[in-house]
Amino acid sequence: MATTALGAALRRWRDNVSPQAVGLPAGGRRRAAGLRREELSQLAGVSADYIIRLEQGRATHPSPQVVGALARSLRLAQEERAHLFQLAGLAPPGDGLVPQHITPSVHRMLDRLTATPVAVFDAAWTQLLANPLYTALMGEWHGSDLNAVWRNFLSSRSRVRPTPGSQAELQAAQVADLRRTAGRYPGDPNLHALIAELRRRSTHFDTLWESGAVGRHQAARKTVDHPRIGALTLDCDVLSVAGSDLRIMVYTARPGTEDADRLALLDVIGTQALVEGPTGRQPGS
């Protein structure tokens, strides 16, 4: 089957990444040590059929979002990531754009925190990566809903139980944080398109933006209403990664509590808890 330099590189990198290296079980007999296309599809949120077409040279113009997701899922180093963008005919993300590269050390940290819900966000609060327990707790997001600010202002799909005070505090902190990010990355078109859309569609966001609201989303205590496990009250902490502007969101339960027991149960049943009868997956937060 004819292919392209892009397709050959994707296949080579996929073959060189073991399931264990990306936090997946090895699972059964395998013809090769590397990732199966279905596994890369699961990690990147890209259909397995599209990955096949990319590798076979039948798809040659992937979007920057797809290339970025593939690079993160394959654990590519910064230079390899830039090379993948170039093979796709795209300019590698420059210094003026919100960084979305997840370093190997951050990947390793998530691999070791399997019993803790953890997700990685960029400086615009777009979710880049979530471990299975975070997805089981909060649900699986796609498209615009991957951005936490978008969800909190424009979507009602959330498992986090809102209270008037906590919701107002979170929204003010998110607007202030997004304003700081816009100041650091004035040339990022996607960031400024996000802000413009939020201001156009949410009067409340626009009012907070104009008011110069201050705050920072760093820690909170949240109650999550899970469709199968019930209510869990958890501590939510946001950690910053020096030099990359990444934010790591971590949920923990106080030891010896019913919340800790429910979180442990969720770790056992995993994302099976997302399935709700014939209607498919349930929305998360």
C-alpha cells in the first residue's frame, strides 16, 4: 500500500510506543509491541479509520488539532512534534501560541497517579489529557466542551453540583485567568476567537471581562453527582507546570470517608459507569 512520509512516520512512532508506556494494559497476544490503531484512536480522540487513512496516505491534510492530539498520544518530544507538524504541511506551533505540548515528565506523573482523577489543561483551560479515572468521574468531552470556561458559561452539562457562591467565584476566576493568558499570548488566533465567542454568546462573561474581575482558579471543594456512584465531595487542586503554562487538575478524597470509598469503587468499575442504557454515554463535567 502506497503511503507518505507523514504516514510512514506515524506508523513508525506507533510501532515504537508500547501500551504500558502510555498507561494501557498490554492485553492478550500482539503481533507487535507497539500501539494498535484502535489504542491510538482511544488516546487521541481520532477515529481509527482516519488513522488508517493517514498511515496509508489516503488522508494527507490533518488539522493542527488532530496532529497535536496524535503527538501528545505518541509521547513525542518537542523536536519530534515539530517534525510531525512539518510532515503534515503545517507550521509547528510558535512561541506566541498557547503551549499544548505535554512533557514526558508530566506523562509519567499521570501514569503513576492511576488511582487519582487527574487532567491536564492548557493556559486557555482546554483539556489536553485526562486519565481514565478523571474521565470516569467527570465524563468524556469533545469539541468545544473540552474547554472548561466554555462549559461553565455556555453549557449545562456538568456533574459538579453548583452553588451560587462557588459558581460565581469560579467564573470570575476563570475570566481573570483567561485575561492573563490573553496578555501572555496576544498572537494566538484560537485563544482570541474563543474569547470573542464567549463575549458574544454570554452576557455574564462579557460583563466580567469588562469589569476587570480578579481571581485565580487554584483550589476548591466540590461535590460531584455521579450517575452510578452517587455524590462525592472531593478536594480539587490546580497545579502549575513551570515553563509550560500547563495546569494539572487533581481530585482527592479525605482518607477514611465515604467519599474515599466511592472514589475507590469508581476506580474499580472505571468508565463503565459512563454507560447509561441504550442512549449511550452520559454527559460529564
